[in-house]
Amino acid sequence: GDGTAHEKTVAAPPPKAAAANPGEAAYSLPVIEPAADFTLTGLDGKEVTLKDFGGRIKIVTFIYTSCPDTCILATGTLSRLQGLLRDEGLLGDKVKIASISFDPGRDTPERLRKYAEGFGADSENWLFLRGTEAETKSVLSGYDIWTKNLPDGRIDHVMRVYLIDGEDRIREIYNLGYLQPELVVNDINAVLREKVSL
């Protein structure tokens, strides 16, 4: 009866693809939502939108350079991620990183450049972006990033890092606790493998 049919389904062998690469994580990241487009300015003065990243995977985060703690930790982690992506031959070709300032008043291009250099950012493949107050407000709202100015000049803010696929869809959102470079590389590879399996 039905019971045996059910048992047969349960005992079905795993798909060949999974068996072929036992070392690789056989998981997929669901699409969370479309990523909001933005218009910001790079350190070279050129306008940058989401589309300018081509069909690459984007790792996008929001920072301010005067931040005494979380931004430094997150940017340091992205610096290690940049190294891993470079080692795996993914940096630039398949993946780019973007750090967006939510404090454009104080984060002048010069200040952002120094900050980027301090973390060894590869200027071709790890962009530090800023916008006008209006552009900044728009991108923060598009990515659901809240900030609150504190009396001492610090900015209270949520720390999030977004993994956006080649079709500009958000696939993962990391907070500081889950932002581990190896994990992010695994997630990037999971997204990259989708293209191959189609």
C-alpha cells in the first residue's frame, strides 16, 4: 500500500551531483529579496550603481570611519575575506566588496581613502562609497540600516553585511557574530555553483 511507496522515496539515493563533490557543501541559499539599487560615488569620483558591478557577487556593508568598534571589526573581517577571495581566484573576477559610508559629512573621500588603505583594500575590487545626504538616506532605507546620532559624535547603528548575487538579489545577511570569512566564501561558492548546475 502507501506505506511501501513512502519508504521507497525516503530510501532514494542522494542525487549524483551531491555525491560527486563530497567535500563541497551541498546547500543553497534562498533568495531573500531583490537588492535595492543605489547611486553613490567611488573614491575616484566616479558614480557607482549596483549595475556597475556587472554580474558579479557583491559583499556590501555600511560603515563610518570614526566608529570605535563594530565597523573596525567588520572591516577587518572583510580584509581577511578579501585575502581568501584573492587566494581562491574569485576577487574581482567573480566577487567585489563595497563599504558604504553612512556619515558622508565627516567621511570625506580623503578620509575614506586612508581608512581603506589602513585595511589593505584593493581599490579595484573593494570599493568605498559615499553619497550626498539624500543618496545616503535612500541607500540606508533600501537596505533597512538604522542609524542614530549620539551626543558624543558617535553613531549608534546596526551592523549588517549583505551577500548579493549576480542578479542583484540578496542571498544572505550576516551580523558581526556570523561574519566569518571562511563561511562567507562557502556561501559565495554555493551561489556560484548554481550557475554551473543550471
